[in-house]
Amino acid sequence: MELNELFQQAVANSKTLSEKPDNETLLKLYSLFKQATEGDNNEAGPSNAFDFVAKFKHEAWAKLKGITKEDAMQQYINLVTQLKG
């Protein structure tokens, strides 16, 4: 299977985890997904300074700047595989 197919399978698997991951893991999944599908975060950030969820998501994605889409896909696949145990 090629990387993109494995990534799509991991995305599907992430929605069927037996337990909901903790917030830190959810942020990691979100940021890796965004990096894998959109590349570097070039957005200015959330418009509402009090939207803390959006702020944390934005910051988590921004920390991955420079990671290739392929590397982000592989990290996402690895994390979901680890969570599926």
C-alpha cells in the first residue's frame, strides 16, 4: 500500500478508537493531519483571542512547520497504530 492509502486508513481508524485520547494526543493528531493535508500553517491565528481550543490547535500545527507532508503522514500513521494497540 502506498503512503497516502495508509494515511487514509489511519484517518478512518482514528475515528474508531476504543478510548478517546487525551487532549494532548488529540492536538497531536489534529496538527499532524493538518500538516499532512495542507502543509505549513501560514494562518495568522484565531480571530477570537478567547477561543482557546482554536488557539491551541493553531499553535500545535504551527510547531510542525517545515515537516514534509509525507513525514507528517507517517507520524500520523504511527500514532494511530500506537493508539489502536
